[in-house]
Amino acid sequence: MHRRRRTALLLTAAIAAAAPLLTACGNDAHPGAAAVVGGERITVSQLENRVDEVRAAQRAAVPDEAQYQQAIARTGSLTRDTLHSMVLDRVLERAARDAGVRVTPREVQEMRGGLEQQAGGAKALEAAWLQQYGIPPQRLDDNLRLQLQAQKLAQQLGTDTSRPEFWKALSSASKDLGVDLNPRYGSWDAEKSSRVDAKTPWVRDITAAGAPPTL
């Protein structure tokens, strides 16, 4: 009898401890998803892997523990910012596809070559992109392709990425796709095609008037 009571108490304690997690997942229409874009899930695991890539790159770039902790402190919103970028990447893909915009691997390499020359080499460019934008080296080409996509989409619309016409196209794509964020990562404003509390710009300086950023 005592053993059964003790077992019941342990189970009760375990359920109570798990309750917040069960509630967070149980109320989610898409369990295990950090976001759902166009019916496709960005899983929590995928998001965590992307964040881990950035942290690993920061660790490699800053071997000193104190400096590494400072880097983490400066990027405290990294998880939300990373998800924001992952969602907007899909929104841009949709807007670009609807407009018939394509970016070739050669265009990406040409842009990268120019940026490397300005930065002082491949490693310097990778370090700058990691520090300024939280993009790890293995994601640099993907990011440059998306920046070129944004630039070419703006040109197709007869505008640039700072103008309302460009963001209207992204807003339309965002609405067409449908974006549903897990509440733990914030909420989505389809009109602005942005996370409500986002502070980090997603379209980089690189797209403004086709100019590379100051590194």
C-alpha cells in the first residue's frame, strides 16, 4: 500500500513538473513547430540547429571565454531573430517566385567575390557577416542568394528594398502563405511581414541600391 502511494506521489510530481511543457505543446496547433509557413513546419529542432551553428561559429571565432560570453550577451535574441529570418526567407522565396525572379549560382559567387575583395579576404567577410548579422560561414552563400533575390525583386517592382512597394510585395506573399509562429517566439504581423517585436533588420545593407555594406 505504501509502495503504491509512493509511486502515485512520484507520478503526480512528475506530471506537475511537466505541466508547463505539456501546456505549451498541447495548446499549439502544430506540436513541435517553431513556426508554420505555407503549411510547412519549421521545427523547433531545425531552429535549434541553426542557432547552434551560430554559437559554434562564435565560439570558434572568439576562443576567450569572457569575450565569448560578451558575444552571447550581445545576441541574446538570437533564437527569435534566427526564426524571423527563416520565416522571411520563405516569404521572400514566394514573392520572388511569383514575380519570376531567379538568382543563379554565378551571380552569388560574383557578389561574394566583390564582398571578399572589399572585406580583405574570405575569412574577413565570414567574420563580418557573423558579427554583424549572425550568419555562420556555412550559411553565407545562402544568405547572399536571398539578399540578391530581394534586390532583384525590388528592381522588378521598379523600387528598392527600403520602399513600401517592396514590403507590400512581401506582405502579400506573407498573407498568401499564412505564417503562424509558436507563441513562445513572438507573434507575426502579416501587414509588415515581420515579427511584431523584431529589432534586427532582415534585408541587409547589401541590398540598398545594390551596394555592399561597410565592413
